[in-house]
Amino acid sequence: MNRLLIIPLLFFILFQTTYSQDKEQVSPKDTTAITLSTDVVILQDTLKRKKKEINPLAPSKAAFYSAIMPGLGQIYNKRYWKVPIVYGVIGGSIYAYTWNNDNYKRFRTAFKRRQAGFTDDEFYDINGDNVPGQEPDLDADDLENQQERFQEDRDLWLVISIAMYALNIVDANVDAHLKQFNIDDNLAIDFEPYLDLNPITNDPNYGMALTIKF
């Protein structure tokens, strides 16, 4: 009876040992498969993170912001160093326009009063040392010439101010486009010299190779 029990017991022990060995052999494979799958997922996630998202509305927003307030589009693009340049250029143009416009009004007012027969304008006796009956420091022709000169300069600076304002909008729009221009690190173009041997004549062949990597 005991001998009959020993045989099934040995068989059971042998079966358990074989099963444990098979399990140990399968587990590494399963673990490896899981590890590889995890690596693939991590690699895909990394590629997704590296791929830069493109916002097609960003250039329009940047242009709109710069149209509302010069320099705001550059702030939206995070080009903060451009803001002082924008305000300097546009502000300087507006200042030059205002200065020429004020002088134009001064000479125009003096010219109109001189034509009306008045002699109390600021250009009749600039230093206040003219004796009665002396010719004015600037006569009517001088006033008319100065008026026309400042008018031309005023109109010129008006055009420049408008152009600088428009350039501010264009710069914000183009800069937003360029920021979304995706340049992959794997992209490369290279020129390399190469040396190849002719398999038949064994003569060397020299040349330049254009290498393009995608």
C-alpha cells in the first residue's frame, strides 16, 4: 500500500518541478515582451512630445494684437526684445510728424496774418530789437516757403508712421509663422568627399557626396 502511494507522490513532485521550470522559462519571455511593449509606448510618447503642435490661428492672433496695440503681437510671440524697437520706431515717427505739423501751423498762421496786414506775428520781429519801420525778419515769401517745407515734411512723416505701424503688424504675423516652422533634429544636408574603388579596374574614384537625412 505504501509503495502504491509513493509512485503517485513522486509523479506529483515531478510534475510540480516541471511546471515550475516551465513557468520560470515563460516568465522572462513574458516579462521581456511587457518590457518591450512598455519601451514602445514610452518611445511613442516621446515622439509625440517632441512633435510640435501647430496653431493655424496664431499668426492671425499676433497680427490682430499688433493692430490693436503696437508691440502686443510681439509680446504674444514672446519676442519681448522687439517691443522697445517697435515703440521707438513708431514713437519717433509720430514725434517727427507732430513736430513738423506744429511748425507748419505756426508759419501758416503767421503767413495768413501777414497777408491780412498784421505785423504782430512771432516772425516779424524774432529778437524784439527791430526799430519802427524796419523790414521784418521773415517776410511773406519766407513764411510761405517755411510753411510749404514743414507741410511736406509732415506729410512724409505721416506716411512713415503708417508704414511703421503696418510693418509692426506684418512682423508679428511673419514671426508667428516662423515660430511654427518645424525643423526636426534628424533633418540634415551635408556635402562629403568620398573615395570609391572600381571593382573591375581597382582604380580610385573621387567625388563629392550629397547626404540628405530625414
